[in-house]
Amino acid sequence: MNQQTYMPPQIDLSAFYTPHQGTEWNKGQAYLHFDVDAKVKVLKVGRRWGKSRFAFWEMMRRYVEALTIPVPSSLVPPFHAWIVVPSFPQARQTWNELLSFIPKEVRAVRGVHLEEMYIELKGSENRQWGLIEVKSAANVEGLQTAGLDFLWVQEAQDIPDKAFEKVLPTLRSPNRMGYAVFEGIPALWSDHWFQKAFSAAERGRRGYYAFHATAFDNPMLTDEQREEIEDDKEILPDRAWRRMYLAEFSDEAGYFKNVEKCISGDLLTGTVPGARYVGGLDLGRKRDASVLHILDATERKVVFHYTWDEGESWPLQREAVMRMANEWELERLVVDASSFGGDIFTQELIEAGLPVEPFQITWTSRTPLLETLAVALERESIHFPPIPPLLRQLRAFQHRKTSSGNVKLEAPPGEHDDEVFAIALGLTACDPAQEVASTMRRYGRRGSYVPTQNEAQNGAREGRGAMFMRERISEKVRQRAEAVGVE
């Protein structure tokens, strides 16, 4: 670190930044900077309001303030700030603004470190130097062992709870100023840390201040920019548009609706006589977990869930899949064959005699796959126990507007989608939605074969793998039924 002692000239930040005054309906950046005396400012603000620019200059304002406050020589670095982002790719714009807008009067000689994304600052007699670091929430273990004078959490709605649990204690260190800005659009569920922090600030938590504004509260927007925001209603669902630009919180603002009403029952430890089971397997890559959902084909309900740790070897995963497929006597197993090596993995399962159906998840096929799951959730024709990672990913999945103006359906940066695609793949193997079967039909003899959704749409009969498994398990089903006294 360059610890050159330097007494900068009196820095007037107004020479670099003019905060806007807001509108007659809602106060703006200047009010938040200078009239709000709070250690932690929680901003639930629509896009295009200027929340990132506000947070950046709030950090610089606190740095200028810090230069006047003596600290022990043992405090290293004398001033320490973090900018926590959902992922490093998302940090690029913030990093470019740091390089462009930090006054050269306080930037240390050779103080910019591009690869590690940190900048050293010149200091004063009170604080000889300072450090600003950009940190990724995707690396949770890297968010600890530091005391901070300033913490800026950017796009807070996309920062996982685990990451926030790591960074919050950084504001509690002795001799640190402990200022923070948490900014973003609303989270997608009420128990997300950002929504809880905003609610706590609204209730008057000591040292916290809650601020809400829409994109239209930015007086610096031109008429053309306001019209562009209005035009986005044509490509975004109403709830998503209102969340993005009006900063309105809604449990239904994510892509998947009605998640809570589809939660029911518990996971099973084994098969039930007379039931038919299918599965969906999403194969993880090096940094993603693999997930298996097993569903009751008739009731369209998740009965078993298994996750492999990230980086688990595929030979071990293959053996586990084969074992569970046999234990649950799966009629169909739809496998994501689009991941690296997924085609080889699925072929090995097929050669082992499993009723595997490879599914290529492409930009063309993923939207219909997700839409089918969304419809099932809205109609409550799929159910699952309260599996925490599944619920989190379903709630977090959202419409995201790209820089090109298109809208993508995806998990937010730093979040995963393996649970979503595993259950979506499993759903494709289930029977068409219908009323819950009666007790006699559920546990007694079955009538004629009911085509699957895929067969009903495409006019195809069962694949050879499914027919083989049906014949193989029919005798076992009969034996189990007799053992529990069912004719």
C-alpha cells in the first residue's frame, strides 16, 4: 500500500457534483446528503433516480469528513470503504465511475489497482491514507474480517442474505465511522434482508433512515427519457414495471406468481403404493450445484429433493442418480443435457437402463419451459414442501431489462437457478393437470393409461425407457399394495 502522508487542499465536492433537489412531491439527493442525520441510509428507489451517484458522493463526503478526525496509528487502513455489488460483471460501471469521478486531489500516486478493483487515497495528518475496495457478494467468504468507515451495498435487492450477514458486522468495529448506504429497487419477497432493513428504518430504528422515490422524482430526466420509461410498459409486465421504476414492493412482482399458495405437505422418505414417480435433474457446472426433484406424476407434487454440492464429481453424481431412480422406480427422468458434459452424462444414464429424456435448455426452449412452470404455479396445479432454496429461487426469478432494451427471464446476479430448472424439467414429465384423484383411484387399481403433457401435445406414446420401467415396477406395486391390505 502507498502510505504517503499528504495534506490535500480543502476539497470542495460541489466542484465535482451537484446533487439534485428532487421534485415538489419528493425531496432529492441534496436533502439526503445534508438534512438527514443517520448512520445508515436505506434507499428503495426506482431506476434512473440517481441512487448510485448519490451513494458514491455520500462515500466521498464521509471521506472528506474522516480527514478531520484523528485515529490511532494502529488503525489500518486509516480510512476503509467497501462497495459491495452482486457480482464483478455488474461492478464494471461503478468501477468506471470511481476512476472518472474521484477527485485527483485525493487519489494516491500509483493508487489504482485494476485487477483487484481497489483504489488508494491520499490522506491528512489525521488519516495518512485511505482505501476503497469493490467486493463481490458472489464470494461470500471474502466479505469479512474488516472494519469499515463506509459501506455501500449496491443493487441491494440482488445481494443474498448470506452475503449481508457477513458485511453487517463490518460497521461495528471500534474507531470506525460505520456509515452505510443500502440502495436498490424493492426486493421480491418480504423476508429479504433489504426489505426488512427498509421496514425497520420506516419504524424508526435508531441510526437508520428509510427513503423512497420513483424514477420520475429525478428532475434531471428529460421529457424524452420520461417517455422512454413509460414506453417500457409495452415490454414489461405491469408489476415488474412498477417495481423497477416506481419502486413499489409486491410479493407478486417476480416472474413466478402464487408461490406461497403452492406450498404444501412434506417430503417423503420412500415410495407410496400405487403412486407413479417422475424426476427432473438440473446438472450443475463447476460453480453450480446439481439438483434432483422427484414428483408424484399424478398429483404433480414434489416428494423428494436432493442437491449435490458444487464441484461434486460426476461419477459420484451418476451413481447417486442411478440409485435414487431405482429406489423411486421413476417412470421418466428429464435431464438437462445442455450443461458442459451433460450429453455424455445423460447417455451413460440411458445405457444403464434408466428412463432418461435429455432436454436441451437453449434460449429458444427455456422460455416455454419457464412459462409452463409459471402457469402451473398460477393455477396451483403444482405443489411442493417448503424447501428453502427452491422457494428463494422461485421468488427471486425476475424480468431483467438488458442494456440492449430486451427483457430476459433469469435469476439475479449472485443467485442460482438450478432449483427452478430442476422442478420445471420434472413438471414436463408429470400428467396433465387434473383434479386430485380419489382415494380409491389413488391406492387402488388404475384405469387406462393417461398420456403425459408431452404426449398429449405431440401425439407421441411412451418412450421405450418409460415402457420398460412401467413393466418392471408393476409387479412391485402390486406386491406393496397387497402388503398394506389394498386390493
